Amino acid sequence: MAITAADVNKLRQQTGAGMMDCKNALVESNGDFEAAIDILRKKGQKIAAKRGENEAKEGLIFAQASNDGKTGVILALNCETDFVAMNDNFRGFMQSLVDIALANMPASIDELKALPYDDKLSVEEKITEHVGVVGEKLDLSKYATIIAAQVCAYNHPGNQLATLVGLSDASEAAEEAGKQVAMQVAAMNPLALNKDGIDQNTIDRELEIGKELAIQEGKPADMAEKISQGRLNKFFQENTLLSQPFVRDNKLTVAEFLNTAGKGLTVTSFERFAMK
């Protein structure tokens, strides 16, 4: 049967594949749309298998909160080149994955991949199909959720860095403060919410380094112990979110800034993903 431009465009709208790929699939399937879609899916599987060992270090990171501000998701989708990452089709596909994640709040990447993308394919199968569209390895590499009284998302321009912050209370002031703290997390990259979130190995290493530096400076051993503890406290101040100086007013810590937005307001959790 004759394959028209309208047929090709219809298949392209359904799959996102290139015009020539769609035309060839329709020719091969003799105009059968379902068969043509299967052909394109198999092409994606073949490309995925062929490019399985390739490195996928480029891509995009999106963070988004729900309309009611009670939930949020953040995820990273990797590809091989920034050319693909900056393509509008790739960005649209990324947004569709975020929408599915936000609607279902799966607990892990594996659960997200197992969700239906549409009435025919799972998310994982759709990613494989999309490999055939872009011709590169794709990897849904990072994913996290936050549920809180107020969730705020920040996407740095270029979508190579994004953050998600959960707050203990919800209000207009809390939401605005949360946006500021989400940008703080992006800029200052805290290791944990507070010192309780720093693992013991890191604490021991910082104490050892602080003590060794003090000894190298000629301090006696007993004084070196005290100096290392002081340096550990400074490490906590610089690397735990609530103790960090607030970037827009370094006279306040983040905890103190939040208290100005609402008495007792605090961060319950945060996530930060960076592509590189």
C-alpha cells in the first residue's frame, strides 16, 4: 500500500521516532501501524544492546513538586551526548517520566521502571523504545522522592543540577523560604541535614586530619585533640544544611532563617542531584 506523509507523521507523533525511521517501519509493515510500532521498538532494543557498554554521562535532571506541595520527585536520565540532552524531544520525554513518577510516587527506580508508561508499554520498555529514537544509550540513573508538609523544588538553568526540599510546615512564607533553601542546597552541597546525619567514618577521618594538622603546627598532643574537635565543629557548620550560613544573609544560619519564616519551621529532608 502507498505510505502517505500523513501516515508517517501520525506514527512519528505516536512514537517520537524520526521521519525516515517511521517511513521505513511503515513500508516494512505494509502500512500496519501496530506492526510498525513493534519494528521501532525492536530497533530500540537492538541499539540498546549494541550500545550497552557505552558511557552515558550527559543528560538532564528534573525536580518537581506536586500541585498541592505535599510530594515531590527528582530524577536523572542519562544519555551519551549533550546534543541529545538538549533536544526538545528528549526534554519532553524526561518530563513525561517526571509526571508518571509524581503521579505514582514509586519507592525505587525499579518500581518506577515497572510502572505503565501507556496502555502498551512499561516505563522501562518506553525507555528502550526511546533508545531507538535518539540512537544513544539511555539510563534512568537516579531517583528519589520526598513527602512533607511542604515540598519545594529547584531546577538550576540547564537542568544539570536540581534539588528537592521537604519542610515541617506549610504556608506561603514556608513555601518561599523552602525555595530559598532549595537554592542553598544547590549552591552549598551540604552532606547532611545536621551533624546526626554525618556517618561515623567521616567524623573519625575529620578528627584524625584535624589532629594531624595541629601536630604538624607544633601543638602538643592534648591540645591537638581539642583543636581537632574545634575543627570538627567547623566542619559540621560548613557541611550540614541547618548549620550552614544562609547564602543570602550569612549572619543567619539556615535554621535561623527558617525560624524567621515560621516559628519552629525546619527542613525534614532534602535531595540534591548533579549530572557531573
